[in-house]
Amino acid sequence: MHSGADNTDSATEYTQLTADAAIARLSAALRKSETRPSMTECQCCGETIAQARREAVRGVQLCVSCAELEWLRVNGVPRRG
């Protein structure tokens, strides 16, 4: 029979594995983006990407607005209550 401690250990291990996988995906995406040149226009909407953003985010492909929308699409909107 499993105890509450076993369930907690399993949940902790699952959470750690999930976090490790997310970090690995983000690290790979960052390495990939650093090899691309920064775009002057957003790939999504075509708006100009500010020079400061192009200098701060190597390999940037999206303007701030589109990047925020993409983040919400990938990560979901936080739920309340």
C-alpha cells in the first residue's frame, strides 16, 4: 500500500522532471535563436521591431506584442481562484 509520503515523492519527482524538460526546451530554443540574425520587422504582424529590442534579444523574430501573444498561446493564461 502506498503512503501519502510516496505520493508526495512521486509528485515531486514528476514536477522536477517536467521542470527539467521545460528548461532543456527553452535552452535549446535560446541557442537556436542566438544563431539567427535579429529581424527588423516582426515575422507575425510586420511591424518594425525596435532597435533596442533587436540589440537586447539576439535573434529576435517577433515584436513585443506578438511575443506576448505567443507566450500566452504556449503557456496559457493564468487561472484565477
